[in-house]
Amino acid sequence: MNEPLAFEAFRNHLAEQLEVHLGDMGPQHRLADDAELDSVQRLEALVAIEDLGVELPYDSVEPQQTLGGLHGRYTQALLTSSES
């Protein structure tokens, strides 16, 4: 079973893949308003998460989604897929 990344490692993976600075962003920061990810970058985040072994639906990266919420969806999807 693949262990989910801790929040900080998950955030750093997204930052590296999207080539954006997220280093001081916490779980409560929103993708659009706080992290300033545009619609294309939010879709690219889904691809970066697929690289971690899970596929999330498009609504996972809505503008109001938080980094912590996205991490939670990733974690839940990874744990659910490993149970199969």
C-alpha cells in the first residue's frame, strides 16, 4: 500500500509541479484566492496528483477548495484505492 504524503510534502509536490510558490500556505488556504492558481493551474494540479497514484474528479479543484481539502481528497482516494 502506498502511504499518503503528509500535507507539507503534498503541498511541495504541487508547488514543484506547477512551478508556483506555496511554501507558506497552510491547509486553510484556498486554491484561487490565496494560492492564486488560475483555472489551468488547478487542472494541472489534478495531473500532479495523478502522478501520486490517484485520479480525482474535476470538482476537486474548484476555486474555493482549500489546500487542506485537496490533500484530504487525495488521501482518501489513495487509501480507498489501496483497499481494492
